[in-house]
Amino acid sequence: MQTLSWFRLLHLPLALLLLAADVGAAEQCYLRINNAAASTTTDSAGDDSTGASGTATAGPSATSLAAFNYGRQKIRGVNLGGWFVLEPWITPSVFENTNNDAIVDEYTFGQLQDQDTALAALTKHWETWYTEDDFAEMQAAGINHVRIPVGYWSVPMTANDTTFGTSVSPYIPGAWPYLLQALNWARAHQIHVIVDLHGAPGSQNGYDNSGQRTSSPQWAVNPANVSRTIDTLRFMAEQIGGMIDVLELLNEGAGFTSSVWAANIRQFFLDGYDAVREVAPADMKIMIGDAFLGVDSWTGFMTNESGVMMDYHEYQLFSNAELSRSLDDHIQFACTYVSTLTNYANNNLWTILVTDCAKWLNGRGVGARWDGTYQAGDTTSFGSCTPWTGGYANFSDTYKTFLRKYWEVQVQVGESVQGWSFWTWKAENADEWSYQKGLEGGWIPKDPTDRLYPDICS
């Protein structure tokens, strides 16, 4: 099994990418758009870009995309966060405009307001949050991959595609045509695509980034949810497999919840793989995740299946102990991965945040650990959030120097193995999270091979 890992770092949320196995003759380590999958397709996914529930298959556009030589070329990517799965900290205005503090995720966005009102707001968001200009900027900045999160409610299955129901209420469907348009934009700008199922029926983790913020996620304990997810993935592979490089079966399943969850996730990956392989182009890769169980829990898993990649997230920000590290400590901690990951038999993803200060990073209406507003009764505080988040015009020179150093050390770690991907390309009010703003503010170079601190880990 090949492995691919992501690490989301607030101050340069990068994803580390590496392969566990050498490239063999039987398994060529590259991805290619397979036009054979488009025998019943439209000529351009963009042709259906304005419909409410388009079902057109994404076929080849006029622009060709050269195969990416995985295992040899370095992956330099960004995530398109907050577009087809809302996250309050990425686009707080979308939630504030509802004038309802109880709307905390995409589930309540549809549940607690008029459906037409919700659809109008989402349509405006889908049309404007990302445009082709963003893809042109990414290409100019040397980005060669995007990862696009999608919720199951945006996948327009019919009763012919599943026997487990097609209602997505209270979610608001309609994003699918905009996804198809994004795939054509990516191809037009020579960018490879990873699509990941970020939200599954019943919520796979209870986080708002699954679509539903809940203390009782139901995905893994309801067999119908799991089966419907497999049908959703099959539909996605059949419809857009010829336009993407990797399909990720599920983002951040909460395997830590119980042994039942862990076992059901493992079986889901096996069943999901089989369902996708039945219809997907042979050279489309399939990505699984470690489900917060650690990569050692997956030793020997799916080693006989072809084209499998691993997604591993190790967060380093959701505790006071991690937040107490100094800026230099964060850099030195990152440097330790240069030596360990080059010999690491599995993938590794980790997250270090200097602060959790971005507004609603911990959920709408939830404060930050950094300034002691996270929860009542916790008096721990590391200071004001003001210097650490918001518009970069207010960032000190010291902070921006750190951001540049931190970007470089993470890229050095990533490129010592397979590559990296940054979460996220843009955010409304948290420039420290934005690759786009990093380019504008100067702490991310316009050429990702440029270095000011080439010996930072020496």
C-alpha cells in the first residue's frame, strides 16, 4: 500500500506526503486522467455549472493534463476548505448573515432557516468563494494539487443508485455542478485533484467539518449509513473518476470512539475499496484514513489492494501543553520529523498550531484555549489572541518571520519524503491559515522552491 499523509498546521497547515513502498513494475506510481471512463460523459463539466442538482458525468475537457509521477515528483498542494462543506471559522460571514446563533454547521444551516433562503445563500457562496482566478493563482504559485472536500448531501444520487434512501434533509443539495466546474478549472490550470468525502450520513466524527456538530455521531453504528456511504462513493467514482486523481473514502472517521467504530471503519474501507474499484478508472488512486488510531493500527491492512493511499492526521494544538511551546520549540519539534519520516514505513500527518485563536476554530460560539475563553472554569491563558490572528497587516515582523521559517521547515520535512498540502487556500478572517494571504503577505514564497533558511534544521 502506498501511503499519503496530511498535516494541517494553523501557521502553515501543511500536509506531509510520503510513500511506504518503492515503485514496482506491477504498480506504476503515478496517476492519470482516464478518458475511457467518460464514454457517456459531457464534453465539459463546466457545461452544467449552474444547475441545482446536475448529474452529468465529468468527462475530459479540451485541456489535457500530463500524468503526475508520484514517487518522483513532489506534491505541492492546497486544500479548498469551506467551499462544499461549510466550516464556521473559514467563512464566519456565511453563518453571521443568518442572524441565528443556533446555526453552527451545515446541518443546522438547512434545518433552522427557510429552505429557499438557505439555498440562495449557499448558491452565492458556491459561485463566489472559489473562482477560476483562484486556480490560476495556485498554478502561478507552483501548486500542483488541490484537495476538495465534499459532503454526501451534495452528491446527486437517485433511487437507481442506492437502496438506502436519497433524502439529504435538512442539508441543502446543489453543489455538485460547481464541483464539476472546479474539476475543469483544475485541469485547465494543470492542477491534479484529490476529492475527499468530508461528510457522511449521520456524521463520522461529530465535528462541524463533517457537516454536523454533535456529541453523538451515528455514522458507524447505523449500517444503513455505512452502506449509503459506499453507494455514494461508487456514484462519485463512476461519475467523476475520469477527472480526478485520488478519491478519499472518508475524512477523519472517529475510530477512537469505540472498538465497534474502529472495526466498522476497517470493514467500510474494504467494502468501499471494492465498490469503487468496480467502476473507477484503473489508475485512479483510493485513499483511506487512520481514523485517529495511529498508522501502527493499520500494519498489513490492504497491502494486496492496488493504488491505496493512507491519510493520517496527528493534531498538535488541542491541548494547553502543546500551545505552551515557544515559537522556536515549534520549529525544532517540526525538524525532528526530517530524520524520522525519511525512514518511516508509514505515512505521518501532524498539526502544530501556535494558537487556536482563529475565530470559531473550535466551533461557532466557542472560544480559544489560548486566551482562556474556551470553556468556563479553565483559567489557563497564554495571552491575547489579537497579535496572532486576523489580517496580516497587524502581524508583527517577528511573527511573519516565524511564519516564513515555519513554512520552510514544514516544506523541508514534506519534501524529504513525498510532498505537502496546505490547509487552506483561503479563510475570511484568519490570514495565518491562508496560503493565498501568505503569498500576498510575503511569508510564503511565490516559488515554493525558494528558501531563506535552507539550513533551518541543521
